Amino acid sequence: MNTQATQHFTIGGVARRAEVGIDTIRYYEREGLLPPPRRRASGYRDYGPDVVERLRFIRRAKELGFTLEEIRELLVLSTDRERGVKSVKQRAEARLDQVNQRIHELQRMKRGLQQLIDACPGHGALEHCPILRALGGEENA
């Protein structure tokens, strides 16, 4: 018999198992990413093991850069037997495009910052610092 399927947890137990904070769980409930939990007679939240898996899914998706709205869509698609896989792939491809755009932008910023660092002797009067002049908007920094 699988005892895992019959286990129920408090919010603290779920948080530990899913490696998220208690406030995060409450926030996801408010945002509709988690279904409202059953309540025990004491009023405490009562969660099944499926919530732990759902939280792990959300955490991993966030680590990959998905927004909460995109994660909400992925959760819906994860139950769509007909179009789910194709749509999930499309969402992942769109996220990858955004990551690549961000990498390109960061590389451009890195080149600009490196040029400023290379132009700065690291000594002398502040008013002659090429980094400060460039940040101040002077054209010939």
C-alpha cells in the first residue's frame, strides 16, 4: 500500500518538502496557482502530497525564468492531453527567445562597461574620471 498517497501535511510540512517558504505557499494560494486547501477541525490548512509536487513544478519553472502568469498557463497545459505538449514546447521556445534577448543585452552592457573600465586609469582627479563623465552624460567620456 502506498502511504504517500494518503499522507497529509500542514503548511510547514509542505514548505519543508517543497523547499519554499510558508508565505510563498499563501501567496500562490491567493494567486490561484494552488487550490484552496482543506481545513482541519483546528482550522489549520491540510495539504496532500500533490501540492508538494505542484510547488516543486512552480519553483523549477520560476528558476527557468517563467513568470507566474506563464506558470499558471503551463499548469493548465500540463493537464491538456491533446494540445498540452505542443503548447508547452511553444511556451518554452518563447521563454528561450526572451532569455537569448536578455543575454544579448547583458553582453552589450558588459562591452560598454569594459570600455569604460579600460579607459579609466584608476587614479587622478574625480572630474577626469571617464566612468563618472560617461555616467554624467558627457559626450567625450
